[in-house]
Amino acid sequence: MIVALSLFAGFLIMGLTFISIRRAPEDIALAPAVGMAASVALAYLLSGATGMSGADSMCWSAGILAVVACVRIVVERSVRPILRAMRANGCYLAPAAVLLIPAASTGVESFFGSVNFDFLSQSQDSWHLAYNSVNNVEPLFQRAIVPLNWSSGSGRFAISMLGAGTHGLLGSDMLRFNSALICAIVAAHSLALSAFVREIYGLRDLRAFTAVAIVLLSAGYTQGYFYYLLGQLSGLPLFVIALIWGKRFFEASEHPAREWLPKAIALAFILNSLFLFYPVLSGFAAAVLGGAAAAELVRTRASAHPRLRPWLVCFSIVTTTFLVVQIIVSDELQILRFWINVISGVQPSDAAAPVTVFTEYVTEQSFALALGLVNYPSSASALARWIEDEVLRI
């Protein structure tokens, strides 16, 4: 757990490159997820643009952001405000601590190796990126197992850049590092959720804490954690931040450009980062924000050109940066083409597999896995005996 805590602290520091605690101390809850997104996205762009290996680009990215963040902290003299803000928000890490107890007591590498059927394949791309650029997908890897093919070919697991960077710098084992990394991601998501429920729903204190606990300890999230789904879980805190920053842009759009333009740029950054981390979630974020924007335009009757300008500018920034990023990190927009195929049908040669896996997200099987009573796959679900269709059995 020392590695997980160190990663969390590193994410927090790098996130302070973009967040001023003196102006917005409550944004300390967003800093770890923002730092994770910025470091990985910058490394991904560096690797795609220059051809350097994922390990080298990750080291450069983390180093640059850490130096800038430390300089900003010193210049703003914000060490004490940061500590006060963390004390005020630290309670929201408690649900994450509860979720991490089984892994902490067992040892993260042993725990995930016991409960997850796909433990090894989730770290394959870190090995690949340690010695190759993000655009290098060799024929051997194209024919390899599906998670590796998805990751190396599409950027689905951009979070693998962190494992590659640490391996290049310290020679760390990918499996152990990524096992600690997923614990740090859970902590970052817990804080991001606290900011979400407070800012979007106006919850405070015990109500906010309860909301965070319900989401973080829900069957869906815990199952993703036990399945060691690095790509999916790393995208969730970014999804939450995209909704928060989208709301802030909506509120600022009625003010002068100096108010809404920085928020439009921030929104473009988080949406592009989310696409690199887990493209499907960026589609959900765009759909939610697009629907909310349409409703907001109707509500405020912002059809006149001066009122519509912020929205058009924001859309232009998001679209332009998205296309630029795709050109840098993929040849002939292969990421887009790949994900169109994925969305249209996951694993078409084995259509029953997704059904079999995802049924566990809504059954009591997740609690059995949490307690270490069963391994995956299993027929331990009490519901299995009542389901005649073998495809739906757990």
C-alpha cells in the first residue's frame, strides 16, 4: 500500500499544476484525478508525436508536471492551504479504504491474482509501451489476446503508460505496480465523487459522505475493481470531472469571455484525456453534456448570436483538439475506426462472453468476491440455479 499512497500523492502534486488551492480550496478533491489525466495524456501525446517509447515519454511528462507544480506551490506559498484542504476532504477517502481492506490485508498482487480471471493480460500493454511508442503495434501484438490488441491498437488503456514509465525508471514489475495503481485510482475516484455530489447535487457533510460510499461500494464499481479493470476504472474519475467542468462552463457562459473561455479549454482537455483513457466513456460524457447543453439553450433561450457564441466556441475547441489528438496518436484515425467496431459488437466470435461477465455486476456475486469466498468464474450465485439459460449463468 506504500506504493499506492505514493502514487496518490504524486497524482495530487501533479494536479496542482492546474489547480490553485488558494483560489478554490475545494478543488483539492479534483487534483489527484486531474494530475493522473494530465501526466498520462501528455506522455501519450509526446510518444505519438516524437516516436519515443512510452516509458521515456511518461518520465518526461511526470517530471515536467511535478517541477511546474512544485514551483507553483512555492510561489503561491500554498503548502498550508493544501494541508488544510486535504484535512477537510480526507473523510471522503474512508469508503475507498473500506474497499481496499481485502487487498491490503492479503497483498495486492496476491489478491488480484486470486479473484481476477484476466490479471495477467491487463498489464501486457505496459510491457509493450515500455519499449515502444503508442503508435507501434507490431503484427505479433495485433494477433495477441484481445485486451492487448485493444490497448496497443487503440489507446484504450492509456493508463498503462504509468506502468511503462515506472518500469523504465525503476525496473518495477508491471503486475505489482498496476495492482497498486488501481488502488490509487480508487482513492482518486472517491475524492472526485465527493466534489461531484457537492457541486452537482448540493449535498454536504454526512449526506455527501453517504452518497460517495453508496457509489464506491456499489456492486458495479466493486466488481470492476475486483476484475482489475484498469482502463475502465481510470476513466471514471475523469468522467466525473467532465460533468463538473461542464456545469461550470454552463454557468460561466452568461459572463464575459474571460470567465468561460478557460473553462471551455479545461473541458476540451478532460474530454480528450477521457478518450485516451477509455473512449466509450468519452462518448457517454459527450452525450450527457450535449443533452444538458441543449436543455440549457432552450431554458435560457440563447438563440441570439451573442448568447450562442460561448457554446459555438466551446464546441469548436473540443472538436478541433479532438481531431488534432487523433492525428498525433493514431495513423488514419485508427482509434475511431477501432471503437466503432467495438461499440457495434464486443467479441463477435463469442457473443455470450459479455453477457456472462456483466450479469455479475448486478448480482450478489460481487459481495462473495469482495469477501474472498469465491473465485471467478463460479456458479456460486444463488440466482444461477433458477436460471435455465446457460448463457446467463455465472
